[in-house]
Amino acid sequence: MTASKYTFVFLIISNLLFVCAMLYQSELIINLEAAIPYSNLITLLIVALVAFVHFGIKQMNFKDNKTSSVISLLEEPMKKVYKSKELINKYYETKFISSIRTSENDTKETFQENFKRLTNEVAQIKTYGDSSVIKRNDGVGKVSRFLVKELKDCFENKSDSLFLEFQPKMNANKQVVGAETLIRCEHPIIGRISPLVITKLCDEAGLTNELGSWVIKKAFHDIKEIHNKIEFELPVSINLDPKQLNSDENLINHIKNIIKESAINPQAIELEITENFEIDTSTQTLEKLIELKNIGIKISLDDFSMGHNSITFLNGYYVDTVKLDASLIKNIDSKEHLQCITESLINLCERLSISIIAEGVETKSEFEKLKELNCPNFQGYYFSRSLKLNELVMYVKNNSENIM
């Protein structure tokens, strides 16, 4: 055989091995006939062939002119197919179906129905713990376990479904004074996944610390990019689950390392701790807060007035900012008792030199009433929804006193 013939034999064998690897990777070998429609199987084979041509050919040095000419003819159309969004989505759908299908009744449609049930049930759960979803044997349980696997892939950077958005914080003059990072998840098959579902699943699966560490690292990366684009250090807050604060022994070192890697001024960072979950007020946890403050990071107490530790944190000077819970803000323009409570909290924080912000501001009348009560800072849909990174950059440039 000539060299070119050996080359083509090698190409065929290599491609077959690549296809087998793709099938194994996607768990398509299991129940293949029942789980995978013929059209989807063909799609997967095409993707495998395209990937081989696109990535493998570049690594080989062909001296035979005829062989090189054939490869060139193949490569360009393959590149176009490989970049086809529709084809890639079909591949994800094929992998998705094969991952969840254990019977003929398991279809994409039934999965989506069970996903809606999961979302609705999690939204109604007031306290985590007793109402497990991962251990259930029904469709909701199956969906939950599938999503846990998907989240693990995100934490290991095998998927980009998880990302962050930012909601601006405003002053009384409607100028941007900061932003809050908010986790978002956009799955290629089932669409947007609620943050409540994400935190619930991570809580049950023992992945709370992994989720928090991913958020912190991603947030620092994004904040650095924001600062570079707006050319000043906009204060940005990052949500920290109280359970991670309580249990993660590596939390402080993790944050110190990220500060060093990103070269961010820690004084532009604020960690928000949600107060409507029980926060451990042991000496060990409080020492972590002190160490974070010594680094330069500010501490914010989210959902203030909803928990049992408000006075403890205010009394110990552990907190730099409190965020009034949205339940105090909703309809504050028409409910006098809410006005009295809110005004008292605003005055208390002012006397203690603690910053305060009202979250959940949705109407102009709520905003105007809060201004009358001398609330200095605000956050909510009245000003802006959560924004992608570049959207926030443009919003800041259009609504900030720091932009010259």
C-alpha cells in the first residue's frame, strides 16, 4: 500500500474509535435502540466525524498532495456543520435523553413537566431539610438527580450553564453606587433554572461549599472585568451561604488566594449573608467575619429583620451594611406600621454608622416614601432587573457620578 492509502486507513480506524468514545461518553451504549431515535444517532455520528476532522487533521503533517487536497475539501464544509447551533443542540438533546431515559415513558416532555413540578415545590418550601427531593423515587426525584450531575459539571468547568448577573444598587439621585451578583443557570435543553432550585439541590447533595466557591471565584473574575471597563472600583456584593460560612474551613484562604490572583482591591468587595437562615454565632464563625473584615472585605446582612441574629451582629460590629427585607418594602407607601418599623431601623443604623439599603423596591411610590423616611440606598425592579456583565457596564456608564 502507498503512504496515502495507509493514511486513509489510519483516518478510518481513528474515526471509528472516536465515535465509540463519543457514544460511551454520552452513555448512549445503554438501551441504545430504545433511547435514541435514528435521526439523533446519525446526528451524533456526524458530530463525532466533524470533531475528528476539525481537531485531528490539524495535528497531522500530510506530504502527499492528493491526500491533502481531499482533506481540504472535507474540512471546510465540516467546519460549517460543526459550528451549526442547531446540530450542537441536537447533540445535547441526544445526550440529555439518554441520561434520563429508563423506560418508554421517559421523554423530553415528561422531564420538562417534572422539572416544573420540582420548581413549584421548591418555591413553596419554607425551610430546607424535611422535604427531600433528591431521594424521591418519582419523576421529581429523577429530575433532581440529573440536575445535580449537571451542576457538578459546572463546578468542574465542564459546562457553562452557570453564570452571574448583576443588579444595580442606587442612591436617592438614581445614581449607581454598587451592584449585587446573582447566580443564574440556563440549561441548553430545559432553559432557565431558578436559583432556589440550585441552592436546594446543592444543599441536599452536600454541594453548598462547592457552589459558594464557584460563585466567589467567578464573581471576582467578572468584577475585575467590570472595573477595567468602567475604570473605577464599583463596590460589588457576593452572596455567601451561612452554611458555607459555618462549615468551610478553607473559605478564608480561598478568598485570599483569589484576591491575590485577581489583583482586586478587597475594599470593593462585600459578602452578603442571608439572615433568614440560621447563622451560627459561635466564636469560630464570628472570628471568620473578623478575619474577612481585616482583609478589607465588607460584610452585609441580607433580608434584615427576618432572622434571629440581628442584634447579635449589630452589637458586635460585625456588619458594615444591612439590607432591609423586601417584606418591609412591599406596599410601604400605604401601610403606616411598615413605615414606622422601617424608619426606626434606618435611624438605628444611622446612629451605629452602618449603611442601609432597601431591597425589593418595585414602584415609584415605594421609592418616594422610602426617600421621605431618609433611606439612602435602594435596589429593585423599579430601577433595573439583573443585568449581564456588559449590560451592567453600559448601565453604570449611563447612571453614575463616577463616569466623567
